[in-house]
Amino acid sequence: MAPILNKSREVLERLRKHRTQALAALQGPVHQDPAISSSSATLLSVILTILFVLPLYASPTTRPSQTLTRDAPSVIKARIRALAFSCCVSALVTIFITSYYGGASIRDTFHLLGWWPINLLDIVRSLLLVAILFAGPLFESGVVDGQLQHWLSGSTCRDMPSSWIGIRNYVAGPMTEEVLFRSLLSPLHLLSLPSPAPPSSVRPLIFTLPLYFGIAHIHHLYEFRLRHPSEPVSLSLLRVLLQFSYTSVFGFIAEFVFLRTGSLLACVLAHAFCNAMGLPRVWGQVGEQEGNGLDELAGDEGEVVIGPPEGERKKKDEPLVTKKASVSLSVAWTVAYYALLVGGAAAFWTLLYPLTDSKLALSTL
């Protein structure tokens, strides 16, 4: 009798377990209240953004002046050290919030920050998505301006970090900015939503969080006025407004990629790529030396980087966008460029969701 009773108990226990699982499936996921309030997330984001920008001007070694340009190697190195320290402090704050108030384990916290796990396929697909958006500029730079051979030989990647300006624009700038504005601010705002968060609550983050990124670049007005005191104030404001606009637009894309893939590295590499490409031509013929329209309006601050403007650059610091001397080309080249520019934008929009689909997504959009 004893074996029969034991067998009966096992059967009943399995039935209870299956019944519990079935009820849980019918009831759906357990909803949890937000770990922190939305006002707390906003306040923390403002504080961390200030902590990111303030070190750039807190010390004479990092603060540009009439006699010390921001492109001086000593200033660049001091700023990199300051921003690295700021990011470390901010990371500790966010990790404490996610683990203490969010109750996340170390592994879940690293996932929420986009640090781990790393999916190489997600990174490649994200970079492909950004490259499609820049199909026109890639055609102009690679084919029309003859840079394709340098890309294929690998000399472009070797030359990018060959100076302190290159290190800032293509390594330190993308890393520090994406760590703060994607990896550290996004989790705070995700914790301010109920769990699991409905897509309607997450989508606004794509458009609101990049505003911190855009606003953090307004301080370049001060640096521009230092270098160009004779420029009209209205023109200076227009330049800064343009920079705020395109940094925010990039922020929309990077935030979408981050939430969809949970990959900080994908955002860093996309940021570096966009810094190298600069703003696309929106009028004029390809092969012209005069610029692309947006560059002329943005000046030194607008023509290169999503992050801090770099002022005067050496040619080796802009390998992806170096232009040959102005030559007379058939109008067909210009038609091809604008066709690729428009087609790339359309393809980018079409492939936005398929190429960012990932099992490591931080939330459902």
C-alpha cells in the first residue's frame, strides 16, 4: 500500500503544479508598481547630465579660453579623464538604484544597462541599419571621392584614433556619451514604469530621453563665442539650434536601438560611425568642395560630430568624409546620390523594426 500511496501523492502534486501554471498563464504576467517615481527619474537624469557637463568647465585644464582651444591635446586628455570619472560616479548611482529600488540582480542590472550579454549579430544589424540611412553619403565619399580603397585596406580605421582629436571624436566621445545618455539614463526611466511596461508607456522615452543628449550640447555656444566673438549672436544661436536638432535626431535613433537590442556597444559604434560621416549633403552637386549646405550653416560645430564639435581638424581626423578637389562630374552622379539618399532613408524606415529585433530587448515597443 505504501508505494501506491506515494505514487498517488506524486500524481496529485504534479496535478497541483500544472493547475497553478495554467492559472498563472490565464492571469498573465504579474504587474509590479514602478520602482521609482517618474519625477525621481527626471530629477536624477538632470543631475547626472549636469554632472557630465560641469567637469568640462570646472577646471582651468578643461575649460577653453581665448588662449587655450578645446582642441589642444592637454584639454582633450583632461576632459576625457573628467568625463570618465563622471561616468563612473553616475554608473554607481544607477546601479544602486536598479539593484536597491528595482530589486534587480547583478546580471539583470548589467542587462538593463546594456553591458551584458553581448550579441554580435545585434551589433552588426544595427550598424547595417545606420549604414543604410547613410547610403547617399557613403556613395559620395566612397565612390565619388575615392575613399573606398582606403576603407577596404583598413587604413581608415587605423587613422581615426591617430591623434587626440580622433580619439575624442571616435572613441572617448561616443563611449562616454552613450554610457550616460543611453546606458545610465534609460534604466532610470524604465524603472519609473510599471513592470511589465506597456509599449504605449515606453515609446515616449524614445523622444524624451534624447532631449537630455541634445540639451547637453548647448554649452557649445560658449565655446563658439570664444572662438568667434565677431559673429552675430543670432547666427551663433542658429548654429547651436542646428546642433541641438541633429544631436536629438541621432538620440532618437540610438534610444530606439538601445531599447530594442539592449546593446550599449551597438549604440557606441553607431555614434562613432555618425561622427565620422558628419551631416549629409542636402543640396548642391556631388564632387563639389564647397560643402553640403548643412555644413556651411553649422560651421565647424556642425560638420562633423554628433558629440562635441572639434573646431579645426586635420585631414587624417576625417577619413570618411575627406573630399578631393572640386571636379566637373556628370549630373548622373548627383542624381544617383540623391536617389540613394532618399532610398536609404526609406529603406531605413522600412527595416527599422526588423533589423533591431532582438531577444535581449529591454522593453516591448
